[in-house]
Amino acid sequence: MSSSTSDSKGGKFTHKLYFDPRADQSDTGGYWITNKELREKLENLIDTEEKIKNASVYSNPLFPNQLTNWWLYHAFIIIETNDWWWSIEKNAKGITIQRSKNLESVRDMYQRKKRTTGSTWRTEIRKNETTAGGNKKMKELIHCIWRKDCLNNVYHFFEANCQKFAAMIFDRIKSYWEVYFDEAADQPRPSGNGCYMNVDQVFSEVQRLSTSETFTKLEIYKVPISYWKDGNFLMPGIYLPLSFLIVTPLAAPISIATSSLVLSIQLIFSHHYFVIFETDEKTYWLFARFETHYVILRASNKDILLKACQQNSPDILPSKAILEKSDVAVRQNMNAVLEFVWKGNRWEKCEVPVAFCGQIARQIYDQFKRK
């Protein structure tokens, strides 16, 4: 929908984020931040390690004369951390983040003005849904806003409105873990050899680790896939029943053609693929996609990565990984790989068939080999 105060409806989308660090103090001001400045500038203005305790979706009416705000409303997010209350929202002019020591200054106010309300209880500011923070940090939301390209996603009343933005932020906070990440896969740990985290947590960790590392070489490996599941041949979106492969005298031409089709499919989807990068610091990074999650591993021993990758899917046969090809890599680091994979809305589907998972490795290889 549109916006949260009656005097801020409409207007041209600025492609900027407004941050008010002390919305509860009248003698302070805010900062206008561009998409290019977003991660660096905002991370310098806040404690990025601050953990989210809980988050709620709030709503208020668009107009003061509404009888109810059940259907026509502005949506925004309120976040509680150990030290602050925050609001995050989008309207027709841009994105706003406010911070305050008290709830009222961000829940009831928008850029120092009272939010629109009506004259009945049906048009008050209303809390709709709440979720626990799950140890997620504020910097993850910054990465999410940047990664989703929100400041370049121009406001649209139906397709890119405040409600969709609020739902995206809320879902990110309550999201499940989707990446298995281990920054030292060749080192033993008392608590295990890695952990699951969401995409934006991975961005933070990789940014910390890979800034001083530059790719020198990349390799793509393949491992055989187990095809047969529940009597069907496994491939992306297509299941061929076993009965199609039975050859009879009366249907020999059809069966042979079908067998040829299956053979062609097997040649394309018979292996799972993953990539390994070598850096100038003699460290190795592995990136792989599996049916329900991604895997990113870092180690000083490449052989450990090859073994660890095969343990992440029951559909990969326990045979040795085969080096398909290698090349000189472009002078980039792992941050660039994450941007290629997850900047915008690329490859965010939660579950895909195992035979399809390796295609992302091929695209990464083509993108990061030196031309």
C-alpha cells in the first residue's frame, strides 16, 4: 500500500534509505543513504552485532477517515533488541529505519510525525504477528535489504508495496537455516564441524573471512547420482515410469526411442557438480547446492572438502569425486560468488531435485573462470 502518514503519501521514489538513530530525541537528525553506501555507511552507524530479541508486523490505516484498516493499511516492522527499539518500512518515497530507546517513538511516529490513525478501535495502530529473533543480528537485515536490491525496487501499489516489504523482512527474521557453513572444515571442533545459518548470516561471515583472499584457480568436480527413487527416474520436473523401458516385439520402435531418450537424459543429469576455488593465501572454498540447502566450506586441505561435500546428500553415490576441468580464476573473492548467486532473487527456491542442483556450479564456473 502507500505510506504511514497522511502527508507522505505519493511522491517520487528516491532510491534512498532514511535512518534516524535517535527518533526519541528532538535535537538530533537522520541520514539519507544510497544503495551504494548502504552496507558500509549503515554498518558504521549502528552496532551490527546487536541481536534481535523479537520482531512484529504492525499496521495502521492509510487515511484518517477509514472505518477499518483490515484491508487498506500500511504495514511496518517493529524490532526489539537488547538496547533499542527499531522500525523498518517502505513507502512511495523510500525505505525508513528508525531507532529509539522507547517503543512509542518508532511505533507511533514516522519521521518525527504521528502515524495516521482513525477515530475507532478498528483504525488504531495494530500488532498483527510476532516472531522470536532466533539470535539473528541487525547486520543480517542490512545485508538482506542490499541483497534483495530493495532501494532499486521502485515502489508499486500492488507489486512492490509496504506490505510485501514488511513480509519479506519478517520472513527473513523467522526463516529457517538454509546454508551449511564451515569456515575451517579441516579443523576439529568440540561442538561439531560447522553450522546451519541463513543466507544473510553467510554474507557476514564470508565478508569477514575472504576480504584478504583472492582467487587464483577454480575447479569443477562431479560425483555420480543415484537415479532410482520410488520406481521413477529422477530429473528436474520430469519422472519417467519404469514401464516405459520395457521392450516388447510389438512396441520395439517406441521402446527403443524411449530408451534413447533416457540414455540422453542420463548423460546430462548423471552427476552432481560442485566448484572449488583456490586462493592466493592457499585456502580453498567449496560451493555446492543440494536438494534442500547450500554448502559453503573453507579449508587449507582440499581433500577434506572433497570428502565433506559428498556427505551432504543421500542421492550422491559414495564414489570418488572426479575433476572435470580447471581454469585460472578471475581476481575476485568469495564475496563475489555470493553476490552472483544471491544478489536479487536468484536461486532462492528452497527445494530442487538433486539432478538439477549441479547446474549452479556450472554457471559459477563459467562466470569466474578467466576469459
